[in-house]
Amino acid sequence: MPAISVIVPVYKVEPYLRRCVDSLLSQSFSDFELILVDDGSPDGCGVICDEYAAQDARVHVIHQKNGGLSAARNAGIDWAFDHGDSRWLAFVDSDDAVSPDYLRKMYEAAEQHQAELCVSDFRSIFIDGEAEQDEISIPFRVCSGRELLEEGIMQANWHTVLAWNKLYRKELFAALRFPAGYINEDEAVIHRVLGGSGTVVFLPDKLYYYYRRADSIMGAGLSIKRTDILSALSDRVRYAARIHCSGLYSQTLRGWFLAFREKYYPLLREKGRGTVYPRRVARATRAILPDLLRLSYWTRREKLELILFSLFPHLQLAASRRRERKNGASG
């Protein structure tokens, strides 16, 4: 059976899909299976996936109703556990591509250092094919997942957070899945992946090619959906407290506070009406409310408003909007 299961979620990427799949099927490391998850794509992606499966026995296709990126990745993970005994997992986005040595170099490094996780550097490429200049690079490093957690995930470089550009021991996902229906799904799982990783290897080789598209999730502007990051960070706060990881706990709690007050609360007030996102964020707030209230950054009034928001989000936001309009009119 193959050593690696490579999972590629596929949705509305017909112009880019062949580039992605061809880059994987031409790897210098051939002991892998490729799981293409057609997440109800309305274009010709499903047909393209089936064409590859007919041509190469390593390719397996899952066709499912659209459920989003997390649901597609989860379907691939489930398939890898149910249908094979691969030892490693990798995720590649279907509008990206990889170096011919992507799997080989990460596999060899992970096996050499008996690691649970290998992280490669990546190259950002704009839609016109031009590579981004002055990229932040990662040095070669071998450390423990706990070290990265104590340093604070973002301090360790944002390369760490991404779901792609990594090779994972399959056991890391034995009881772990991406949160379906949410974006920022990478942020929601990486702390648990690192918490389960005894050894992590960083490779400076730019093995993953991340293509920047204006219509991609990463390329989209600040939409109300971005507030999902607060749910991911709330889980990280609780996880850090449970494993007594002080560095991760303090950094994430402060990050939650800054993101909520400076960016996402104003966004909810402006665009949250008629959406599920105020209730999602309120639920994330309640989950760590005692932790948040212990922070010294809040004023007394802000703490009271935070409590009210966590209990009655739509009412509190409506009251805040009325107060803002009244202050604007009086000014």
C-alpha cells in the first residue's frame, strides 16, 4: 500500500486543476495515492477528476455534495483511514502546484528525523505567473511541537499555520478533523497537530507553489466570514489551558482580544445582521469569557458589553449601532 495519501479538495477550479494534478503525478517519489475530492463542483472538475482516475491507478475520486473546504478535506481523511494503510497525509489545494521533489524531500526528512510533521517553505506566485519578491523564508530546523506551541504559533512564522506545505503522520488525524462549515480551518487544527507532534522538521526548500487568486478564499477581502477565526482562536485558548502551555495561552488570548475589538466586532456591527456569524462569535466568546474578563485591556464598560454580546449578540449589536447613530447625529 502507498506510504502517503495526498488529499486534494476540488471546487470550481477547472482552469487550474490539471496544473495541480499533473504536478503531483510527476513526483520523483511515486509511493503515494492521490485522493481527489470533487466537492459538488458545478463546472467540469468532476469529469477531469474521473479522467485522471481512469489513466492512473494511484488516483481515487470522491464525488460529494458541496460542503466546503473542511468537509472535502475530511472526506479525504476518512477515505485514507477506511481504504488503506498509508502512514502519511498531505493536503494540496487544487489551484496550487508543487515541486517535482515535494513529496520525496519531505518524506525523507521526516523519516530521517523520525518526525511526526514536516513543513516546507513555499513560493507565492501571482495570477500572471510572476513570483512574489522578498518572501520570508524559513531556516532548516528540527524541534518539538511543544516548543512551537510555547513560542506562540505565529511567532514561529505563519508557514506553521497553513494546512498545505506539510507532511503529517497519519495518526495525528486519528481523532481530528477540520471544522465543517467554517473558514480559517487551518487555524482551528494546527495547535492540536503540534500538540501531538513530538518532532517537527522545517525545510527551507520552496517545494509548494501557492498561486494567489483574487477570487480564492485567501485572496478575498475582509468579509463577515473572516470572523470564524475567533472560533478557531477560542479553541486554541482552551487547548493551551488544558495542556498548561503558557506561551500559546497568553499569545492567543491577547490575539483574540485585539482581533475582536479592532477588527471583527466592528465588522459584525456593520455586516452581521441576518447572518449566523454574530451567534458563532458569541458562542466562541462564551467559551473563554472568564479568560477574557481577566485581561486588563478592557474598560469596565467594554467588559459589560462583552458579557451582553456573548449572551444576546444580535440585541447587543443593534444597541451598539443605535448608540453610534445617535452619537453621530449629536456630533
